[in-house]
Amino acid sequence: MATVAQSVPVPRTRSAVSTPVVFFGRLLFVLIFVMSGFTHFAKQTIGFAASQSVPIASVLVPLSGVIALLGGLSILLGYRAKLGAWLIVLFLVGVTPLHKFWGLGDPMMQQIQMAMFMKNLAMLGGALLITQFGSGPFSLDAANDESRP
């Protein structure tokens, strides 16, 4: 006789280990966005993007830097982290196709661009998870949830 498994809510508990681990995970995830976000204001970065046929690079590259910085800081602090993760998704959807590894003649450049493309896809997956699950413990969002009656 077949039985139907019933969904039983699992109580949320916070262990002493989970809080720093989740914060450390958020920190490691956003480092690349926060650190590289600042480089999007440099003339060299804008010039390189223009040489790669990015339209209106002088506007889009700094704008992408702002998006990366705001999204990264939002996730790091855990303040409106779901919105910040959507900013990271927007950033990654815009920049990932620039790593055109297909059709490159130089095998070394093809491997480098493919690695960058796949790295961006992995980060996109992580950002999508954050859009659904939020920042977790040890965040401003969690502190706000706890302060509500």
C-alpha cells in the first residue's frame, strides 16, 4: 500500500555556527562585485569595453559599476538583499554574453573566456538563490524581522 508523504513544517533554528558561516558566504560571494565595481569608473575599463563593441561604453560601464556596487553591498549587509541580488542578476545578464568564447581562434583565449563565462553563470545561479531565500541570519533584514512584533 502506497502512502503519501505529508509536508511537515520544519522549525527554523539558528545555531551558533550558521550565523558567521552565512555572513562569510555572503562576503565571499560579493567581493568580486564590490571590488570590480570600482574599476568600472576607470578610463582603461571604459576604453576596453568600447574596444569590445560595448555601445555607449562611457555610460554603460560606469552604470554597471554602480549596479554591481549597490547589489554587492546590499547582499553583504543583508539589507534588502533580495533586491540587491536582482541587481546582481541584472549586472550578470548584461556582462556575461561579453565573454564570447565561441569562435575564437586562439585556444588559450577561448579557454580563458569560457572560464569567465562559466564563472558568471555560477554567480548568476547564486544570485538567483539569494533572490528567493534572502540574506539569512546576521543581516540587517534578519534584525528587522526580529524587531517586529
